[in-house]
Amino acid sequence: MEEHKIERAVLAGLAADCFKKEDQATEQSLDELEALLETAGGVCVAKLLQTRRAPDPHSFLGEGKAQELKELCRTHGADMVVFDNDLSPSQIRALEEITEATVLDRSALILDIFAQRARTAEGRLQVELAQYRYLLPKLSGMGKSMSRLGGGIGTRGPGETKLETDRRHIRARIDRLEEELEQVRKLRAVERRRRQKNEIPVAALVGYTNTGKSTLLNRLTGAEIPANDRLFDTLDTTTRQLTVSDRLTLLLSDTVGFIAKLPHHLVDAFRATLEELAYADLLIHVIDAADPEREAHIQVVDRLIGQLADPETPVIRCYNKADLVEPEALPVGPDNVAVSAKTGQGLEQLFAVMERELCRQLRRAVFLLPYSMGGMVETLHDKARVFRVDYTAAGIEIEAECDPALCGRLAQYEIRP
């Protein structure tokens, strides 16, 4: 059996005066790019970081640095260059001619990882749509990477079988994929309405990739989904029921991890999944407490939450892996919780804060129900916190803590204690 060849790559990036802060390549972003490369199955043999006022229209880095890149590839036996920035088709072609190596940008690498990770039919649809959207504007300028069908990093997904370069064919395929994903969105909307009808609150785990969201879901719910120490290990949303207390049961969903410079076509393609954030009753922002880039990653996730979620949705900051840092290294506040999904540290506090946020609107009331409404007693036991039930000559007197919807249904039966 032939052994899989590990692809050797040089990583390159540009910090330009004209770039926005989030588009700059830095030593830290190149380190993250190296982790992405390893996730895709490659190995980094060298790194090159260039600083200039603006990208070179032809070779992006400038001719001198592009030649230096070629020498790095030759010296280290690298057959691939991965850029931390997005490149135009003409720049990819020019750099491949100069370096005599395959050139990918950050978006192509992330798309390759997503193609490996997608397990469900929905996940595969979303990845394929993102890859075609990425490919379409680049068709006229793609160089060596277009001829590497099924040949390693950057070629998985739709290109693994047959990469059709005809624009009309790809546009038609995009239309079909969008139609199929629209059906997924409609199905999710039906499920969401059913949850709302049953008055089951939903909490969503969000966060930077590899912060331990899946491990936390497993610890809280016993979901037993795979949780590995690698980027983008979870693409397909997993939802499990969680009993927080005797008055609160909710649905807890794991979501795809975010990352700096997440390609916009990925966000668009995964909107069917990510729109769950817009309908969640509570967001739990899972943060790697021991991450040296913690604050920068918090900003990335906060920015994406701002784009995708309802601004009124409460957010709990859950500092996971707290067992790896000193307590004083973590911020203190009513919406900050320090936990360890590995050891179970802090989970009781997390439950308390979840209950506080989701039960904020609960109201304690006393109702006098006619005996003909005896079935409502069972409903109150299921959907509210019942303190007492007295069967009197006037009817069933029941004291309970209810959400606004249930209180509204029973408003005419409410009495003053």
C-alpha cells in the first residue's frame, strides 16, 4: 500500500500599510496558518514575512521577496507555498511561475480542511458551495493548482472527482446547491418553530476554533461526540438536551468554530447552520483561558457574534481550560465563568449563570384553576416550577414560577395570594 506523501510547504505573508488590521499577516497569524497546514496534513518547513507599503500587483510580495521565496522552496524541498493573505488569480499564477511550486492562499487552505471535516450531507453541501464560490472568480487565473485534481492539499471537495472549469456549469451547480441549502433552512425553521411552540429554550456554544466547545458539550450532556485537539474538528452542528435545574431544561447546540480571516464565502455557505445563533436564547462564548492570543480571539468571535446574532441575546463568557491558568489571570464579572471541561471545575457556577439568564423573565404567581382544567396541572409541572398544589372547594389552587408565555395563557385564572 502506497504511503501518503506529506506535503512540505513554505508559509508566506504580507503586512502592508494599506491593509486593515484584520488582514495583516503577523508572526502570530503565520503560527496559526502553520496549525491549519498541519490540520490539512502538511508540514511547514520555512516561513517568510514581508512588510511593504502596498502589495505588488504582479508578485504580491515584490520581485525580490518572490525570488527569496523560490530559494526557500528549493533549499527545503518544498513543493507548495501557502499565503496568509488572499491572492488574486494573476498573483497566484505569477508566484507559481516564479517559485515553481503550487501556491495556495489562506482561504483555499481553510476550504480544504472543511472538505475533510464535513461528515453530514448538509455539511458537504455547504463546503461544496463555498468552494465553488471561491473558485468561480479565479477560473481564468488559476495556475498549477487547477491541474492537481485529487492531488493533495487544496484539491479536495468538488475537485476530488472532476473540477469543471466551464463557468456556466459552475454557476448552475451553485444555483442547485443554494436551492438544496434553502430546503435545509426551511427544515431548520420548522424545527425551530416546534421548539418555540414547546417553549424549550436554546443555548448555543460559540467560540474560536479549538477552544474546547465539543469537550464542554460532552461533559455537560454526555453527547460523546469526537473532540480532538485540532482546528475545525466540528463542522456539523450537534444539539443535545440539558437539564440545568428542576425549573430549567434547554437544548444545547455546538457550532462550527470561528477563526481570524474566516473567508466570507464560508460564512455565507454555512449561514444555514450559523443562523441558529440568531434564534438562540443564550450564547455561551467558550474561550481558551490558556491561549496566549486569547484577547485577539475574543475580539474575532465578538465581531462575528455581532454580525450573526440578535443584539439582545445574552452572552456568557465561559473561560474553558481554567485548570491551566492561575485564577487571577481571568477576568471577574457576573457574565464571566471559569470552567474546565476536562476536570469539571466551575460547571455548577456555569449552570447558575445559565439559569439566571434564561429565567430572568420568570414570574411567581398563584392560579385558581377550575377542575375542568385539571390537565393544566400536569402542564405546569412540565413547563414551570411548581411550589404547591391545593385542591379546594373553589378549584385547584396552584403556586408556580412561569415564563411570560405560560403566565399569559393563565392570566384570567391568576389570584392574589
